Amino acid sequence: MPVLVQKFGGTSVADAERIRRAAARVVEARERGFGVAVVVSAMGHTTDELISLAESVSPMPDRRELDMVMATGEQVSAGLLAMALCDLGCPATSLTGGQAGIRTDGVPMRGRITRIDTGRLERLLSRNEVPVVAGFQGLSEDGEITTLGRGGSDTTAVALAAALRVAETGGCCEIYTDVDGVYTADPRLVRTACKLPRISYEEMLELATLGAGVMHARAVLFGEKFGVPIHVRHSQKPDAGTMIARESQAMEELAVVGCALKDDLGRVTIRQIRNCIGLQGTLFTALAHANIVVDDIMQTEQGSSTMIAFTVEHADLGDAKQIVARTLTELGDGEMSVEVGLAKVSAVGVGMKVHAGVASRMFRALGEAGIPIHNITTSEIKISCIIEKVHGPTALEVVHRAFGLGLGSNATIAMQTDEAQG
Ligand code: ADP
Ligand code: ASP
Ligand code: MG
């Protein structure tokens, strides 16, 4: 029997009515002959509310305890959706991440899935029941509840789809959300953004990492690694949506398929430090040990000393600051300063590998809009510019326009042709 993993995001289970509609969607898929495993997010803004509640009790909540509090959000949704399914005559059992066999590395609030024991899920599916799994959480080998980072229910869903080998059964992982697919830019920020019928894992991974919140980046990584087709769809009007799949020849026809904005960056700068051998290793190992993901790194020589700067998400800035300060004290060298209010605008496309002039077009567009560029980073399939946060939305819009990604442009037409060819 083909198996689907259906994931319902926060808005898709925000109230009783929507939970019943999500249940109806599951029943519909079963009537089409699919076995279905479900993954749910917390209802609406529950996770934000739980964090605020925790902070009202303790301004800097202990991470382990915060995980304990946050994990309840998804458990509520799982129980409610299982009830709604039972009411429709569909046998269903809600499971916490741990009960579903999801094991993590135990890092609080940033846990990574290390393995999945699918025994219980497979038993339920073979009895024609629907497991309803609480997303965003797992259990460490020591039995600690760990959450997977904000937006992590997508990762639960794709990881379960990989472990259940849904692609081999002819199924896929469906991500039901509040937008009808992946767009050329966040449609809330760029009104002319267009829906993409298909996007490669590689491009989606870059876009997600660079700020396109529609998918959790690690979910895309799992999808790519285990070849899980991911179908992003609107939960209320699920038409064609967007397929995230392997790169195809047609995808290379466009230099840029999408743009993204990350507007929560801060920068740590270290000046007046001797560039002794091993300096960078010492600094960045200390940050890595604290599981801090460093974004762009810049280094320039200034006479006999060096300047090293790096960006991190605001959420990590406090920890990064402490770690760098401690490391500089141990080294007895260097001065640190910290800036907030930075953003990063990026253009992404596998076609960049074969098209010239992409970077210059982006820089010109930002220049013509009067937006100063603070730093540039590139990879084979992306170009990113660090800018001030106040310029973020305009920068996204002008870069999007510069690559002709708006409604009615050639880019759109090319992608629609791609869809028509299947
Ligand atoms: P869910 O709660 O279902 O996981 P999210 O809020 O995490 O939903 O993700 C959906 C949101 O992602 C959309 O409402 C949209 O504003 C945002 N988004 C950002 N970039 C993109 C993009 N390129 N395409 C589509 N949506 C995007
Ligand atoms: N509820 C969690 C969050 O808001 C996880 C998710 O929705 O994917 O981040
Ligand atoms: Mg999400």
C-alpha cells in the first residue's frame, strides 16, 4: 500500500474547525488507497505563547525546562486530531515524538534526529490505523525530551517519511500550510511573487537556510538525502502546490528561481587581535561546542593585527557574545564589539552554475535602490548580501524584480511550461 506522511502546520490546526478539516483530509487520502501517518504542529501561535509564559516565570528559562514546556503544544494537537479522526470512523492513535520512536542527540532546543525506530508506527499502519505524531520533538538516548528548533515539525515529517520509505511505496511527504506552495519570494513581503510548480532540493535548502520560512532547512536536507518527494500544499485549498524533488535539466534554464530575506542577524566583530596560528580554530570551535551556527565569516588584515567578524541569528547572539568574550580573555588579546539590526538578502538558483552576470545584476539593483551592501558571500547556487535590517523588505523586492521573477515575467512562463510537462 502506498504511504503518505501528511504534516499539518500551526495555522492548519489552529482551532476545532480546522482540526476537523485536517482530519477530513486524512480520511480522503485513505479513501484514495493510501496508508497515512500524520505529523502535527502546535495550534496557531501556541509555541510563541508557551515561550512567553515561560519567560514571564523566568526571564532566562532553563533550556531543558523550556523544551518540556514547548513540547506540550504539539501533544495537544496530536491528541485532538486523533479524536477528530476517531469521530470520522478512522482509527487513530496520538503519539509523542518519543513514543513514535524518534531519538535525538539530546541538545535542548536544537536537537537533531539521530535515528527513528519505526516499529510502533509500522504496527499501527499495518493494522490500518493512523498514527498522529507530535512534531518538533524527540527523546534523547537518556530519555530527555528535546525539541528540534523552531519550525521543526517539517523535519519530523520528512524524517518519518524517509524512515517509513514512503517513496518506495509510491507515496510522499505532504506539507500542509497556510500558503499554496513555495513562491519566488515570501508572498507576504513581495506581492508579485509567483508559485513554483517544482523546485530542487538544493535550491529549497538554500532558500530555507537563507530565510524562506515555508520549510525547515533540515527537513529539506532529509528529503534530499533519502530521496523523499516533498509536496507543499495549502491546507484549505490543496491544488497542485509545489513539488520539491531532484534537480532536472529544465531547472537549469533559469539563473535564479527565488529570493529570500533573513532579517534577524547580529554581527560579532573582533579587532586588534594577533593572527596567530590556530586563532580561528580556537574561536570557532568554542562556538561550535555551544551548537551556535555561524553565518557569514569575514576576515581582514589591519596592519599587524587582524579583524574577524561573523554574523549569527539574534537568538544566538547573547551566547555567542559570552563565548567570544571568554575566549578573548583566555587568549589575553583582542577587542569585541556587537551590532544588531542586520539582514541578509539572497538570490538562489541552480542555473547560476551556467549563467553569467548574476552577481552584477543583483549589486546593480541594490545600488539603484540606494541600499548599501555590508558584505557579500556566494556559493555555486546563491549570492547573499548583508544589509541593514531597515532596508530588508525593499531589498527583497528590488532583487526579486531584477531577476524577472514577478508575475507575468518570462521566468514564470518557463516554470509553468515545466509543470505542464510534468
Ligand atoms: P506552518 O505553520 O504551516 O509550518 P510557516 O509559517 O512555518 O507555516 O510557513 C509558511 C509561511 O512561510 C508563509 O505564510 C509565508 O509567509 C512564509 N514564506 C517565506 N518564504 C516563502 C516562500 N518562498 N514561499 C512561500 N512561503 C514563504
Ligand atoms: N510549533 C513549533 C514552532 O512554532 C514547530 C513547528 O511549528 O514546526 O516552531
Ligand atoms: Mg513551519
